[in-house]
Amino acid sequence: MTSDQHIIKINQSDLNKNEDKALKMIRDSKYHSITIIKRDGKIEMLESIERISEQTRIIDILKDHNYQNIELKQANGKIVCLNRTVKTKLT
């Protein structure tokens, strides 16, 4: 093993609830990317980007979350890409 390689074994009990939630989101395949925002060494917020099916109704997307950014791309009159960024504040 080189000095750049580290093997870390973490038991589920070693994680606090915010770390556990972040890890579950990272493992969830529906998220395209996840940004972890920390303050004072603790996870404060998670920003997740999720790809949504183009057939999903916009009104249904708006009802899903109170705080979100929606990105919609259109080509030849049809929706070709629909992404949602959701901010989840952790306590």
C-alpha cells in the first residue's frame, strides 16, 4: 500500500445521523450528484441533483419539495433534460 492509499473501516454505529443520511443519499442511484456543506466540521446541508423523467408533470415536481431549483432543457419543442436540485438542511 502506498502512502496515498488509506483503508478506512467505518461501522454504522460510528456515524452520526447527518453522516448516515449523507451516506444513504450517496448510495441512492437516483441522485446525479451530492454536495455536502459543512460548518464547524459538521454537516449542515446537503444539495442533491436528481435527474427526473421527462414525462413527469411540472406541477407534480413543484409539489414534491418546498426548496428546489428546477432545470429544464428543450429541443425541437420537446423536453430533453429535466434536473432538480434540492437543498436539505440538517439539524
